[in-house]
Amino acid sequence: MAKLGAYKGRLFVDFRFRGVRRREYLRLPDSPPNRKRAEAFVKLLEAELALGTFNYATRFPTSRWARAQRLLPPAPPPAFAAFSQEWLAERRGTLRPETAADYEVIVEHHLVPALGRLRLDEIHDGHIRRLINGLREKHSGKTQDHPLSPRRINMILARLRTILTTARGRGYLERHPMAGVRNLAEPRPEIDPLSPAEIRRFLAACPARYRPYYRVAFGTGLRPSEQLALRRDALDFGRRTIRVRVARTRSGEHEPKTRRSQRDLAMLPDVAAALRDQLARSTPLPFTPSVERRCTARFCGLRRHSNDVRHGRPHVDEDLSHVSWHPTPQAKSLM
């Protein structure tokens, strides 16, 4: 038998279904007109329960209990565009800003245009293969004259694979659409390090302002982001060591890429001389909070010239390549 009740101004129906007592709210405020409508609904409900024709999905299509008991048809999976944005939002807090920005480029510029309108359960391996074919025809760069490399395409596929794996874990997919899709073969780059004679030729032609930077780079093998984050307190001339604990990118300072990257390096005599030369060229800055925000990292004081680059911000790797490596005539013959 079904009964009509009210709680906090909302009408509900109390009844038994398959031996289980249930209470379902009618989404009607408690008022005399609504009570008349609800009483008619209760009589209909009692008749259906007695005849065995009661259908939970028809009478209470939004019931959470019924959905948990699988008495309602499952909700259709969301479109890939909506789910990928949800996936990005969930991970943004755990990613470095530059990584999050790269993920957004991958999703919004490559994945959503190809798959965005499809529901997750509509995506199959054919869509993925057509996506790969489209990516191989795409070009990147400011002049759009460079095709996407196999490495970049594989990075895009890795993000897609992660998104679809998350969707499968949440019950939207019965089978992974990329189960039979392989990454592209990546050609192994030919490593052709500079010889000592080539290094000397480059340093002789390099602008004097940037020569200490490259002398340290050639003598230590530091990543550019690690070298640009070097501070005076990371240099121990007594023990001839360089402490690597921080990296610098456009998003700011952070720990190096891996734990093994936090290391101490031997300071060779030529490296020590280059560091002393750079320190002699640098004008120490008081590390006040305002200066720290504007100029948190420098290669032992290496800062931008006002006529080199804009806004007086600290150098990053792309800036040094622009103002020192590429303009050096000797670099072109070494590449």
C-alpha cells in the first residue's frame, strides 16, 4: 500500500517495492492543489503495484536508488568534448603550468576537432586511425611549414589513450577503442656532438655577454632550464661542485624533471673560470619580494638587456637561442 507524506514542505510517496520500503519525492511543494494531484498519483501507483505493471523508470525516472539498483536505463555517455574538458579540469591542479598548457593545446587543437561531437561509446578504432592520418597531414610552427613529428603525434595519442582509459574506468566504455592502435615509429635521432675544436670556434664567435653561459653548458651538460636557475648559493668553489636543485621555465621555478636530476656536479677548472667571469659581470640584486617575483631566476646574475628582449624578465632557453645561438655565424656551420 502506498502512502502520501510530506517533509520540509516537499511531498513524497512511501511504498514497498519487491519487499523493500521506498520513499520517493514527487518534486511538488506541499500545498492543497498539489496534494490532490499527488493523491491521484498514489491511487494509480497502488493499482500498478497490485497488478504487477509498475515500472520504476516510468514513474521515477530520476531516482538515484533505482539507478543504483539498475532499474533505470543507464544514462548515455557524454560527448568526448565535454568529457575531455572535465578530464583536463580534474588534472590541472596536479600538473605544472606548462604541462597543463600543452595538454590544453592537445585536447582543444587536435582531439576535440576530430572527436568532440562523438559520444564516448561511439568512438572506435576507425576514428582513431583517421585522427592519426589527419595529424600526419597537419603542420605546426608560426609559418605552418613543419609537419607534426611522429614524436608529437605519439604524445597526442598518449593523452587520448589516458582520457579513454579514464572513461572506461567510469563505466562509459565496454572496450578500449585504442586496444589495437599502435604508436608511430619514431626515428632515432643521430647524435653528433661538437668536437673540442668546434666548441672553440663557436665560443670565439659567440657574443662575449653569452660566452660564460655556453662555456658552463659545454662543460657540465646541464639542461638549459637547470643552468638558467643557478644562483650564487648553488656554487661551491671550495669543493668545486655545482648543486642542481631547481629548474627554470616560462612558468617559473620548480624542481627538476626527475629526482635523479637533483644532483651535485663537478666544477671543472674551465667551468669555474666561466662562472667567476659571469659573477664578475653580474650586478647583484637585493632579493626583495618584488624583485624576486619579477626576476626569480638568473644564470648567476645573467639578466636581459633592455635592447635584447622585452620587459626585463629572466632568460629562458628559447630567448638565449634567439639572441645568442642562432645569430652567431659559427653556429650555422655547426648545425
